[in-house]
Amino acid sequence: MNKNSRIERQKQVEFAVGMAAIDGGKPSVFTKNLLNQYEEGQVSSSQLKQAIVEKYTRAAQ
């Protein structure tokens, strides 16, 4: 992954976390870990979304 991609991913994560904070939300340790993996290019945005959906769908059952 090139430097510009990482910077863009960091900006996306900061924006998403900021938007959640407006509503009083705060990412869990699980979500923070996934966001770090996304920033590093280890997971794609669709993989990140899928992991969050699976985690919290199971938790709600």
C-alpha cells in the first residue's frame, strides 16, 4: 500500500469516528482494532464492515 492510500484511510477513519462521537458514540476495542487494520491496509472496507456486522449480529442474538 502506498503512503497516500494510508493517509486517505486514516482520514476516513478519523471522519467516521468523529461522526460517531457527535452522537455520543465511541468505538469498542474490537472496532478500534479493525479500524487500525483498515488503516494499515490489512483489511478492505467491505471486510471491515462484514466483521462488524457479524460481531454485533451475534451479540444481539
